[in-house]
Amino acid sequence: MKNLLKKMAVLTVIMALLSTTMLGCARRSIDHEAIVSTVNGTEITVGFANFYARILQAEQEMFFLAMGGEDGADLWAPDPQTGTSQEPMFKELIMNSIHDMFLMYQNASDFGVSISPEDRGNIEEAAARFVADNTDDALEAISGQLENVILVLEMMTIRERMGEVMSEGIETFVSDEEAVQRGMEFVFIPFVDEEGVPMDEIQAGALIAVAQGILTGVEAGGGDIGAFEGLGQISYATFGADSFSPSPELIEEMMQLNNVGEMSGLVETGAGLYVGQLVTLRDEIATEVHIEEILEGRRTERFNELMEEWRQAATIHVDEDVWDKVSFRTLGVEIYHSPED
């Protein structure tokens, strides 16, 4: 798990919250030791919640800039049209994430997950580096005291490891009926003219007649999908019983074919016509990919089932007055790389 710890260090140290920018109103100080929430009797300080929230806030603000957002814009201000702000929803997601981390921590021993002495040494070293790299003012603003940084690193490590082991024990057998992906070549003939203008009913009817004539000729003469090349682009796609692309109607017809080389009928949709030709009854690469998709779906389902079971059984309380003191509008957070990293 050494690589995992290195990854965690990258998140909270190498990409450290090394500076803060004050936005709008003056920052409100908080009592870092105040209890903001309890999970099954375990107390969570607002200092822990504030530090974790600032990591996610910084990521969100950096993402906003990366997507072309205006530098200096108040991302958390109420929308002028709706009057609503992202901050309450985002803070709710953060608090739910914190609760989930503590629930995983409380159940970690049942899955053999723990923080080893080596883990603790690496975490403490990373946390000490973070504290040393920041100013006292920055640490005070983001609750970056050593104990909070250590606890966040520990909780994120436990969460990462629990995410792996909680998904174990699933049924790994996948039947051919679920997994097998066939392969087809298909053509899509859109109901638009050469200039991209939608066809009227008469034009669309004429196109359907032309396509049907080509299909009849292919079926009579033993041709293939290439006969439609002048009407639309021919593409390859894999599909199975649970597929819906490129068209559910086409998939339904193609699933009825049992011999390579067979062609579907003319499949009419609102956007145009499809014709498909069965190329293979089993695309090995696509089938292997789909098996892993099915297994990953089962892992996710198992993880979600356990989390929901723990949430339903948990006694959780949030002190909203304390949590309200953590505001994104009154404190912006920047992430940047240290020159030595």
C-alpha cells in the first residue's frame, strides 16, 4: 500500500494548499475544536471538517478556472437569476463524504483494514512537511494544524483501502447471455439533404424507397453492407442484449440474427434509417471489456449496499450553527506546486 500513501501525499502535500486568497467579506474565525458532527458517538471537530472542505473547495475552484472560468469570479455567490448558491449543496456533499469516511473507519477492522506503523510514519512525515510549508495565517484559516492534517490523511487512506475490500466477495461468474458482445457493420442514412436541411415527408419517403431497393438487391444477389456506401457512412459497432447504441431499434433487430453475414431489415427512426450486417457472433475484445464492466457494476453495487446499510443504522448529528461558520465565500483557497516538487 506504499504507492497508495504516496498518492495521498500528492493530493494534500505536493499539491498543497500553500496560500489563501481572501474573497469578499472578512474571514470569520472558528473554534477548531468545536464539535460539528457526531457519527455513532464519534465526535468530529469543525477543524477536521474545515481542512477537508478546503481541499475540495480548492479542487473545485481550480476546475472552474481550468474550464475557462473567470479568474477572481465568486464561484459561490448566489445565481443572479435563481438566487441560489452552490455553497449549501457542496457543503452538504462534503459533510456526507465526511460521515461516510467515519463509517468506513468504524467498520474497517471487520475488513482487516488499518493504519500500520509504517503508514503512520509516512503520514506524519507528510503532514509535518505540509505544516512547515505553510504560513501560520494560512494554517489558521484552513484549520491546517498538524493533528487535523494527520487525521485527514489517515481517513482518506482508510477510505481508499475500504473502497477496494468492501467490493470483494461478489459473484464473479458472468454468463455468455450477459457478457457476449456481437459485432456488426451498419450504415446510418439521415433524413437530411446534401446541405443538411431536414427532409419533408415526400423526400424522406423517396429516400426510404431507394434504400429499400438497395436492400432488396443485396438480399437477392448476396451482396453486403457496402452497397449503401453512397447513402451514408458505414461503421463498425459491438453490441449485446443490454446495448442501446447506435439505435435501440437496430439492436433489437440485430439480436434476432444468428448467422454471420445476415442483414437486418430497414430500420426507420425519427432521425433516419439504419441497416446492419452481422459480422461476428462474438467479438472477443469487446466481450472481455463488457465482462469487466459487469463485474465493476457488481462491485459498485456491493459497495453502495454496505454504505447504505451503515448509513441507515448510524446515529448522525450535525451542528448546523457550527458548520455555517465554514464559508467558501469568505475564504478562497489556491493550490499550487511547490517549486521543489
